[in-house]
Amino acid sequence: IQNAELGKRAPRWIRDNEVTMCMKCKEPFNALTRRRHHCRACGHVVCWKCSDYKAHLEYDGNKLNKVCKDCYHVIIGCTDSEEKKKKGILEIESAEVSGNSVICSFLQYMEKSKPWQKAWCVIPKQEALVLYMYGAPQDVKALATIPLLGYTVDDTPRSADLPHSFKLTQSKSVHSFAADNEELKQKWLKVIHLAVKGETPECQNE
């Protein structure tokens, strides 16, 4: 159902056996703990946390019905941007930003003298001057964000064992990254060189 029609007519219910996880938060259903609920507006199968909203649905004589979070916001007219503000900067889903990003890939990451760790790094189109770091591509919350504006880029490799590395420095904060190959490193540098100057980079995901 299109957004404009939500609540105005009954949705097609997705059958319980067609999904293994909540269609909103992706929490797996299992026999014991996760009961399946249906959103009465879009017909999606959701877990109890995501069905904990109620809205008046026109097709049901404006009675209060259980709906999922997304439909709730559409029906009560809360826009996305207000919702994003409420979510807080780190809670933008990785899949959401990766699908609409300037660039995204795994990079090795090191902060100060901690050990290197693998991170899924994304620069989203709508915030092309911010680097988001996730533990994995489907995570629904970022581990950290780096506002790139004003950073200095140093692309000389740090060590022989990680030849495709570069680092970002700004006064006392230093972030080191390493790509798996030179081509990927150059793609990232192309984007970051523009972002640190406040310029919006071209999409590198093609």
C-alpha cells in the first residue's frame, strides 16, 4: 500500500510462514520468545517491540489498531527528518545509508594505539561530509561517526604490513584507516579529500 492509502484500506497480510525475522528491526523470530504480530496498516509481520504503536485506521471505522512504527509515523504525519532527529545520529541503519551512499566498504581502522579492527565504513549521500563506521553492513547502529570537515589527510602508508593505509588528523584526534588494495584506497581518498574541504564528493559506488 502506498503511504497515502495507509489506514484507508485493509492491507494484504503477509503470512507468518513467509518471514523468519521482524520486517522492521530484523530480529529473528524463534519459537519461544518472539511472537509474530501483524501491522494492521501495512500487513507486515513484526515483533512485539515494533508493533507497540496504535493509530486510528479509517478502514476499521477509525478504531485504534496495532500498527508498526513506520506506519504510525506516516499516519500521524511525523516526517522522516523529525524521526531521524529523535533517533540520534548513530542510529541510522547501515543498510539504509549504504544503499544511498557516496562510498562504502570494509576498511581496517585504528584509533590512537589500539589494535587494528575491521569496520564497515560509509559516507552517506545526505551527509557527504560525515564518515559512519559500523561493525557490519547490516547493523542498525553505527559504532562511531567522524565529521570530516577540517581534517588533514596523510596518505603515506603507516607500516609495511598495511601498505594501503592513510590517516586523518585534526589537532589531537588521529584516525588511521587501511584499505585492502590501492584502488580502494584511492577511491576513498578521492572522496575524503573533497569532504575535508567541505565539498560534496561524487558518488564512487558505481
